[in-house]
Amino acid sequence: MKLFSVKLRASKDGKHISGAERITPYEKINTVINQLYHRLSRKEFDSINIKIDILKEQPLLVEKTLPVVNLTFKNHIEANKTAVQIIQKQTGLSEEKIKQLIDLIHSGASPDGENMRGAIIVDQKGNRLERDRFRGVRTTHVDYLERDKIIQKLIKKGFTERTADALALTTKNMLCPDIIVEYCISDEPDYLTGYISTKEAYYRLTPLKEKGNKKGGRIYFVKNGADIDEIYRFLEEKPVLIKDVGI
Ligand code: COA
Ligand code: AMP
């Protein structure tokens, strides 16, 4: 069956506000555009861009997302201490280096002090590997095989569609052989839950950022000697469809 990537992104005054992607058969393109438009247009925008591309290769079918583990803390400082411990165990990087990278995300990781347009990539020696420090790398071409069913399942368990999207994205990241662990906080000032993913689990940490902070971002920690071209290719181009959620 021919499948298409449908992406919508909204911006205001030249600044990205939000975006989303679906992988869908030809017959459902119209419905998907309407659903995404409905979601994105809730925020004030002056431009919406729609991009539709046929998938050039068959998607990788994945049985399940990472299992979800919820962790709550009294504040973001305590949550970040746990985050540092998990990352330290997985990467062997010093606590100081990990804290420095996390602080960068919380204060605007782009060289202009704004949020990056994608994720930082860093290896186990602490070397930054992304090709462009304003852009980073963006994971795309990932969705659920039967999205509606998955959303219903997550909602019944008290989660939201945002969790579904983040879980799909990070499940794809953890399928990349060179990626060991990921750290993420949203750039929305009121969304305080962040996550850490390892090959084994998706840890949702609440609160991982301070209320009111407009800064956010992702860090992909990779193995030493990682093949950077292959990481970009896999994350940006390899289509992945997930069948079920690990809850
Ligand atoms: N932040 C800032 N700018 C962005 C952006 C983002 N997340 N996504 C797109 N842009 C802007 C950039 O200027 C980009 O140019 P660049 O490649 O030089 O950075 C331009 O739009 C064109 O982007 P495009 O090539 O169409 O983007 P894409 O193929 O990477 O797809 C999205 C963009 C938004 C559809 C994709 O990142 C996506 O699906 N995101 C889903 C996010 C999500 O589900 N997050 C989990 C929720 S917690
Ligand atoms: P979000 O999860 O959409 O709130 O995005 C939080 C941050 O993650 C953004 O500020 C970007 O720095 C980064 N980001 C956004 N989209 C992607 C993506 N598709 N892949 C990797 N990083 C992203």
C-alpha cells in the first residue's frame, strides 16, 4: 500500500509555534489534514504550512512503544537529580557534564539563546555532534498504525495525545542503534512534565522544568564513534509505524 507523510506546522512572526506529522494511506489524507489543522489552529498563527510526501521506503513495523514509567517529584531540581543519575548510569559521562547540558536546554541551547529547532547530539566523551547548533536534528516519519485506538487506550489511563506523540517519537529514537538515552523538556511554559528514555523504558518526570520557563529541547546521547550520517538518515527518513503502547 502507498503511504504518505502528512506534516503541518504553524508559525507566527516567522517563529515556529507547533507542528505534527501523520503517516497515512492516500484515502485518509484529507481527514488527517483536517484533524491536524483543527489541533494546530487552536493557537494564534499567521502561517500554516502543509507538506505531503509519499514514503520512499516501506515502514518498519514495531510491536510496542517503550513501557511508560511515571515518576513524581516535589520540584524540578529533585527531578533533574534523578535525570542526571539515569543518564550518568547509561552514558558514563560525568555528572558535571550532564548538568551543564541540561542547564543549556533550560536556558536556550541555540547559540542565539533561543530554543534549538531540533535536538542536541552528544557522545560519551561529551562532544557535540549535530551538524548545525541552531537546528540540531529532528526525528520525523513516525506514527501509530491505528492512532485512534492508541489514543483511546492512553486517554483511558489518564494520558493525553501529547504523550502519544512524545512516546512515538522517543520509541523511534531508541530504535536507532547509536542512541543510548534521551532527555526532553517541552518549550511550552506551562507543560512541566519531561521525560528520559533509555532502551528499556520511557520515564515521565513531573515536574522536570520550572513553571513559566519558555525554554525547552531535547538531548540525544549517543555512543562514542557513532555514525552521524546514519543517525540523521534514520531519524529524519526511516518511516516507523508502531502497533501498540507499552502501558
Ligand atoms: N522547531 C522550530 N522550527 C521548526 C520545527 C520545530 N520543531 N519544525 C519545523 N521547523 C521550521 C524550521 O525552520 C524548518 O527548517 P530547518 O529544517 O532549517 O530547521 C522548517 O520549519 C521546515 O521544516 P520541515 O522540513 O518541514 O520539518 P520536518 O520535516 O522536520 O517536520 C514537524 C516538522 C514539526 C512536522 C516535525 O518536527 C514533527 O512531526 N514534530 C512532531 C513533534 C512532536 O510530536 N513532538 C512530541 C510532542 S511532546
Ligand atoms: P516539544 O516536544 O514539541 O515541546 O519540543 C520540545 C523541543 O524539542 C523543541 O524546542 C525542540 O528543541 C525539540 N524538538 C521539537 N521537535 C523535535 C523533533 N521532531 N525531533 C527532535 N527534537 C525536536
